[in-house]
Amino acid sequence: MNASAPSAESLRAALAGLLDGLPPTQAAKAVERLITHYRGTTPTDAPVLRDRSDVAAYAAYRMPATFEAARGALDALRAAAPEWVPGTHTDVGGGTGAASWAVAEAWDGAAPRTTVLDWAEPALGLGRELARGVLDAAWHRERIGTALRLADTDLVTVSYVLKELTGADRAALVTEAARAARGAVVIVEPGTPDGYERIIAARALLVDAGLTVVAPCPHSGACPIEPGTDWCHFAARVSRSSLHRRVKGGSLPYEDEKYAYVAATRFPVTPAPARVVRKPQLRKGLVLLDLCAPEGLGRETVTKRHGPLYKQARDAEWGDSWPPEADV
């Protein structure tokens, strides 16, 4: 039995003190280098996380955000398939294991046995250290590329990985994830225009492999967004650590992590009738909801005349299914 339940709080507790012994300026410089790397062109011939200081800085700075983004995607999958419980899980390119923490929290009490694959040994080592006594996980070094072969598993997650790969490696990884997944595949990328484009390409490969898209899209057909005009993404609230504040400044105790994702299943699921794809706009006596539905993009206006639905609209959040009666 796990010593402590996986959650955002237990992850922060595990991260507390991680930077002890590492000079604050060194940690901040490592984070700044990683930020520059992720915003630029990513080489694929060497791991991004090179040593213990890189990994410690990355874990303290990025794991909470990656955890919250993965949790948002998994929440949508669980809402679409509430009876499904994976027994096994493979976290491809999992690094220090943020997505694995999110999976364990999502199925708390029945968390799957997880295998984390990454080719950065320092990341695997630190992930193993952080997860001790919390996650039921094995950590293995693997080159993430065209030669990767996955053991069959119930759930495959691929979070914040595709940007680090060439186009050929991305396609190979998604195709292999679809082949290996007996139940579901969840892919998460940064909520940027290029992150969305990678998700759309991955989504097409999952559909071609016979999976059904269950979130965020309410259908498996073509995305209704005209290329180059907009992008689909969502936001997760993340508590800011002292390292966040040192590196990025600002006084708010939180920031919003923007992410794009796709969740698809091999078993039959009825997706939400529609998805709220922008922050709802509250006006006096009405709420404006921007929705994606099988028939395309549209806006619904909910007023006080709609009775109980009006209160539900005021409580609706970006990323929710709509109408709320469709939640299962």
C-alpha cells in the first residue's frame, strides 16, 4: 500500500527541499536555459535534461504544471468513461513522472501499475526517488523514436514529448502508442499554436488506427478550426513555487498552464455533446459560451429565462462538457 496518496499536494511535498544544496542562482540559470530550449528549436540527438541540477530545476519548476495539465486531460477521459479503470499504464517520455502522478491520482485506490520510459537517466533517477512510497512504478531508459516498441498496456500517456522529436519520430511514437494501448491514449502538449498542430496530427493518427476521440472533441471528425486562424487549448491553475517566483517574478501565488490534448479510446464511448472551448463570458443576466460541437464551432447564449441552466452556465468552466446533464 502506498505511504501517501498521490496528489498535487503530495507532489509539492515530494518536491520540497529538492533544491537543497543547489545554489539558487544555479537553479535559476538551469531553468532559464530550459525555458530557452523549449521555446526554440529542439535538438533530438541528446536528452534535454543533462545532469542532476538540470533535472532538479526542471522538476521543481515544471512538474506541478505538467501534473495539472495531465490531470485536466485525464479528468475529461474519466468523465467520458467513468466505469473504465486501467490496470496498467505506460508513460512514454515520462521523465520525472509528472503524468504518472496524475494517473495515480485519477484512479486513487485502484491506480494502475505504471512503467515510465525516458532516455534521460538523471530524470528517471530523480523520478524514481520522488515516487518512492507513493507510485507503483518501474522506471526504464529507452530511446524515444522510430525503433521504440511498447508492451501492450491499458493506458498510454505522452505528455510534453512530441516537441522534442522529429516529425518521423512523432508519427512513429503515436502510431506505436495506438497499437499498444488496449484501452486509451492521452497525449498532452503545450497550449501554443504549434502544440495544437502536433495534437491535431496525433489525433488524426489515432483515428486512423481505429481509436475514438472522446475529449476534448465531441467527435472524431475533422477539427472545425480553420488552420492558422486559431488553436484549441485549455488552462490549468498551478500554484507557484519560490523557484517560479525567482525566475519569472510577479506577485501572484499561481499561474495558468495552457495546454492542448487529445484522449482517445479503443472501447466505445459517447463523447460530450459539446465542449466549452473558451473562458465563459459572464454578462448581466446572461452567459456567453463558446462551444465545439459535432456540427462545428458556435456560441450559445444562456439567460435567466433558461432557469436552472442559467446557474449551471454561470458555474461552467473552460474545458467543461456542455450541457452539464451530459456529464456522467
